[in-house]
Amino acid sequence: METHTAILFLTEDRVYKLRKPVDLGFVDLRTRQTRLAACEDEVRLNRRLAPDVYLGVADIRDERGRPHDHMVVMRRMPADRRLSELVRGGADLTGELRAIARTMAAFHERCETSPEISRAGGLANLEALWLEAMNAVAPFCGSILDAGTVDEIGRLALRYLAGRGPLLAERQRAGHIRDGHGDLLADDIYCLDDGPRILDCINFDRQLRVGDVLADVAFLAMDLERLGAPAAARTFLDAYREFSGETHPASLEHLYIAYRAFVRVRIACIRDHQGDPDAAEEARQLADIALTHLRRGRVRLVLVGGLPGTGKSTLASGLVAAQDEWALLRSDVVRKELAGLAPHVAIDVAPGTGIYSAASTERSYAELVTRARRALERGQSVVLDASWSSRRFRELAAGAAKETGADLTQVRCVAPTRIAVARIASRRAVQACGTGADASDATGAVYASMAHRADPWPTALDVDTTASVAQTVAAAARIVD
């Protein structure tokens, strides 16, 4: 068997791995000494996860006994228990995937970390890795790869990173940056009766092995998707989160899966150059996986506004319920929290007075945007439910989106005045009976006052809320997407 850096000779019960004397830029094995060091490192590092598989290093000597080369000697694993073969067979692999996740969680717990290692998870290093990966695939754009796809991958990845400094710093402080495996592929995992054997970690460059533990397991998730098993990838990642106690935003998971796919794009392109007839198509498939995850991982800030009674709170709640781990912040709730009131305590004051004065409104919107900014910096998308009748407050939110690399979408709920006023009256009646509670204190007078003084909102996309809730949410979701 042949890889881009080695030739493997298989006997009945052994595998002998001979390094190629190649220089691929990221690995230089042209001298016997570097190949020996690579063999010794491979055995030492892989014994962390498969001590009974990596048996040692054998010398290849000429007829005079002089060393000519070196080979890693391994116990041969049963081919029918290889994870990639099991996936292709379509079996239910929940138990096997959970066992792998448990093994990786325990492995990461004992993996080395240090201030130096932690720097690998920082913003500057991740940006450098993405730029390096983009430069590496640039020669293949226009021949194997679509240039537009590669450009969008780079743009989305760097934009995500630019706004996520606080999230990455928190990952570093929490000790999530470790000297891990670095190359977790389904071809190198064997599911045996007494547990998985995980082989072939990166040994030629520590910088490619250290990183966020989430990036480590994202490699296998990416590979399972490449094999056509996205549900298996989800099962594995969920199990890893369970066994490790890991917490992270979904967007960071998407980033790391995309990065792992993009790194493999380069390797597939190299294999195509070496004559592999299937490698070019695999490179394009991996690029598509990377782009899909970066698009899904975009951080969003959605302003849902409109006059009272137009259904903005219902729409905002429906949008959040339909998405993955999005946060919902309501100006009505924030306003009362700042005033020391419970959200559902009814306040009956004239428009523009009390907690609805200009100063109170200013504080409420400032706090609303501050909370949104914190969530966006940590990779969480946010829906902000407020009237957004002031241009100045909308500009404040837009600034937060720009500074955190978030996509800004502005949605205005619209409904005929008679319907909006009827909704307000119905809500007030329910509140008066004590059978329902809502943070809104809007009245017909408030509606009239806000309609009179609202600034134009030309950047908003209108959603008619007179249809059913499901139809309205679906219409807004199409705008946000």
C-alpha cells in the first residue's frame, strides 16, 4: 500500500512502514537520519493510543551490515474491523463511535499542554494556518479546484476568526489546547472487541499535531462526512462532548471541520499529481465540505423589529427555536432587568416616561447590544427583539456586527394597524385576567406614539405577519439564511 509519504508492506500478522525520501514542503524525508527520527517518533507517539500495535523500529541493512533505511513495525489489524470499512458497510456503529469518543476524551485529558502549546490555539496562529493552507492549494486552482470556492473558503474562515478573539482566548485559558493526534482518520481506526485502536498520528511536525481538542476530533467528523456518513459524525461529536464535558459553540465546530477538510484538499491534490485517479474528485469533495461548514458556521446578528403588535416577539422566538444554539435577547426584558423588575411585572406609564424615558431607552439598547456583542465574540448567533425604531440604535447594533465579523440581517415585522392594535388589546386583556404574562407593556397609545416618531428603516426586509406563525417564521428564515 502507498501513501503520499510512505510505502507499507503487509504480511499475515505484521505491517512494515517504509518512509519515502520525499520533500513535500511540510515534511522533508530526504535523508536516512530524518527517516529514522520519523520512525522513532511515530512509534513513541502512537503508543499513546495503541501501545500493543506499534512494536518498534527495524533497520534495513545492506550485505555488509550497514544501515540503509528503517521501517516502523506494527501488528497488523484485521481489515474488516477498520472503521472506514464498517462505515461503508452501513452498520449501526453507535457503540463503536461512542467507544472511540470515550478513548479520545481520556486521551486528551492526559495529553501534554503548556503555555507554548496553548499559543497554537490563539488567533494569530489559526489565521496563519488558514493562510498557509490557502497558499498551499493556490497552485491547483483552475485545474483541480474551483477558484471561486477556494476564495470563499478563505474569506469566510478569516472573517470568522477575526471576530472570535475572546472565544479562542477562553479555550486557551481552559486548557483545551493539547499535543493531540492531529490526523484522526477512519482508515486508521480499528474497532476491536476490547476497544478501539487509533493509529497514525502526525509525528513529523509537532505544530501540525498540537491544537484545540475540538479540532482533533473534528478531523474524524470530517472524514465520516467524506465517507457519506454525516449522522455518524454527529453521533461521534455528541459522544465526545458527553465524555469530555466539552462546551463550545456550534460555529467553532464548523470552523474546525472546515479546516480539517481544507488541509486534506492539499493532500488529495498531491496524490493526484502522484497519479491517483480518484484524488482530484476527492479534493473537490473536501473543498465542498469545507465551504458547507463555513457557511453553516457563520455568526449572525438578526434585528427583529417593528411597531408593537406586529408580532416581532413571536417571530423572534420562532427563528431561535428553528436554529442551532442561537440566543434570543428582548429589549423589554433587558429594560425591566435594568430597572430591577421581573420581566412580567406590568408597568402602566405614559409613553416616554418612567422606565420608558429617553434615558432609560438609551441604557436598555446599549445593554442589549453589549450582551449581543459578548455572545457574538464567543461564536454564538443572536436574535435581538426590539422595536428598532431609532436609526442610532440600529447603527450601534451594526457596529457590533461589523466588529465581531457577524452577518447582520434586519427584519421588520409589518401588519395592518387594526390587526396590530387588536393584538395589543388582546394581550392586555389576558394580562389583566392574570392568565398570561408578557414583558411588553405596549398599549394603543404607545403604538400611535412610536408610529409617529419612528425613523425610516430602508435597510430592513419586511415580513408580513398576518399569515400563520409557521409561514411567517419560514419567510423570515429564508431572509436570514
